[in-house]
Amino acid sequence: MSLTPQLVLFEEDHKKLVAVSERLTHDANAKAVFLIDRNGQLVTEAGELKGIDTTSLSSLVAGNVAATTGLAKVIGEPDFPIHFHQGERDNVHITLVAQRIIMVVIFDDRSSLGLVRLRVKKAGQKLSQIFDEIFKRAESDDGADSPFAEISEDDIDNLFSD
């Protein structure tokens, strides 16, 4: 098992991700779009968010993806990269992007599964490019460019001392 680099987003990265998420929300006529890492941490959100507990959503989606990945392995599949849940009013389309990010699209009868899948595919390609750049930077970064590189243990001790 190899260690995956920690996801570090700079403001420019976050703006790009939000722009793609907002565009997907519009183009798919979706209610909301979320990007969540596989650990259950919310990365970005766009759309109608009123009444959505994003912390619970993020944790539950990550758990759902982990469970179905286990199920896939039991039946000999490497993964199930796309999940779809149909409800009475709202539907949830979940797909993996760049192997580490979960894209969640919530939509209702103003859209269709076909439109969502088409738009998710296009947005997923753009997001994969952005995340690949982020991950490459994280893998090649030896910590020297980190905003925390110049902080010493003494600085941390001083920060928390009386």
C-alpha cells in the first residue's frame, strides 16, 4: 500500500474547482454539486445548499464509496466508479474523479440522468486535469514550498504556551 499525498489546495486551485462545479450545476440543471475526498472531507460545493448537512453528506458518501469498492472487490471488479440513487424527489449521481475525489450531483425532475451523465463526463475530465496537477505538485513538493515549512517546533510550543 502506497501513501497518498495529502490534498493541499491553494486559493487558485479552489477557484478552478468551484468554477467547474458551478458550471456543471448549470449545464446539468442540477440542484447541487459536491466534491469530496475519499476520507469524507468536503472540497467544494455549488448550487442549492439550503437544508443539506454537508458534513453528514460528505461522510456518508465516502462511506458509501468505500463499501461499494469492497463489494466490487468481492465480485472481482476493481471498483464501481459510478453510483446512482433514485429517490421520490431527488436523485444522487456519484462518480470517482482522479481516483481520490468523489463528485456528487444532486438533481431532480428538472434534469435527467442522461443529461447529468453527459455533463458529469465532461466536467470529470476537466476536474481530473486540475487534480492531476494538484497531486503532481504534492508528490514533487519536498515541503520547501509549503506555507508551514518555516514553522519550527519551538514556534508551535510558543504558540500554545501560557
